[in-house]
Amino acid sequence: MQVVKTVVEIRGLRQKLKGTVGFVPTMGYLHEGHLALVKQAKQEDSAVIVSIYVNPTQFGPREDFAAYPRDLDRDIELLRKEGTDIVFVPLDDEIYPREFSSWVDVEKVTERLEGASRPEHFRGVATVVAKLFNIVQPTRAYFGQKDAQQVVVIKRMVADLNMNLEVAVVPTVRESDGLAMSSRNIHLSPKERQAAIILFKALTLAQRLWRSGEKDAEKIRRQMTALIRKEPLAQIDYVSIADAQTLEELNSLDRPAVASLAVRIGKTRLIDDMPLA
């Protein structure tokens, strides 16, 4: 496994690879959710490249960029065990050189949910992912279903800009009690960790209601909200039942949908979702 830090290095190695190339962009502090993406890429592609870069432009001024967990040595060892071919660990100057002034804005699908709560977030996400795609030139790029809106945004960008790659989506990896794996879970105290299960409970409630034949999206949202409010440590940012493609809130579940939510447990903001299709 080779670890490189510059665009020149990664492009030189990429040119030598034959067959398909799977790419997993990450912000590091890897967990089993990330490793599931690597495993899937290993099964489907001739070579696997993983990037580790905590992207500053997707964090708002009051968000946790400085506190975002980092452990590069641990990440590299985990990737080595998975048989990763190349790890790209760029410095800020490689991604955002002096006088950088070009941005990727994906409209409409970024205006809701995370986009409404975190202005400029998806501009940062789309820009860094577009740059990484351009640098790595992968055959397939792998993302987790847990960040459902991010998946929609990246797919929209790839289609709109005629990028020559496939976006592969891997199911959310969860702890034994249902909590979605996330690098931010480390910030939860034991009491908060127990409270955080409420996200999964709310999503499974939505799925159970839908499977039982409930079509009224607002009724499902209300029941999810009522359940979360029973947890004293939970503060709701949003609860959504939306069209799976456009992310527009639905009145009736008459098409593929996604239940999603953002909830703050103590000081830690968690997101999760579950397809209703």
C-alpha cells in the first residue's frame, strides 16, 4: 500500500493502474461503515484508492472542524489490513491552493434538510468531491447510505457535469443496537450514547408505519417527532419524509421516499435515514 500527499504523486500512480479503480473519499477516523465501502470496492474493482481529508469548506463557522476526530496512523493501518492499494492524504494547499476561487454549487436538492440547517455545507462537499474525482479519475466512487442527501447531491453533480464514473451506494452500517456508525459518535458520553438510539427508533417507527400501509407522510413525521421528544437529551433539528430523488417533502407516500432526521444529543449533532421504497 502506498501513501501519497500530492496531486502529482497520486496522478502518477493512477496512470499505472490497470482495470477498474474504486475510490472511497473519507474524512478519516475510519469505522466499520468506511471499511464496508472499501470491502465493496475490493470486490468490484481491480484497485482501490482511499482519500483521507478533513475538508474545511464543508464546516460552518460554528461547527466542529477543529474538534473533528483525527487519527491518521490508525486509519492507515486499518486500510492496510483491508488491502487498499493507495491512500491519498492531501494537505490543504493541494486541495485549496492560494487564490483558489472556483466552486461547485448543486442547486435545488441542496436547499433542504442539511442544506437548510448548514448553509454552504454542500458547496464545500460538492467542490471537494469534484476535485477528488478529477484528481483520481475513478471508475466507481463509493458512498454510504447514511448520508442520504449527500448521495443525492453527488449523483446529481455527476449526471449534470457528465462525469465518467459510477456512484455506488452501500447500506448503512450500524451498531448492534441500531445506532448508525459515525466518526462523531466518539463525542457522546455513555448517557448520550444510550440516548442516541432514539434516532434509529424513530426511523424504524417510520418504516413500520409505512410497511403497515400508512400513506400519510405528515402523520408519520408527527409520530417520529413525538417519539424523539420523549428522550430528554434529544433536540430535533429536522424530521423529514421526502421524495427519494428530489428530497421534496411528501404529503402522501405514493413514490419511493426516504425518512431522515438530524438530532442533537448533547452537543453532538447526528444524522441518519432509512429508505421507504
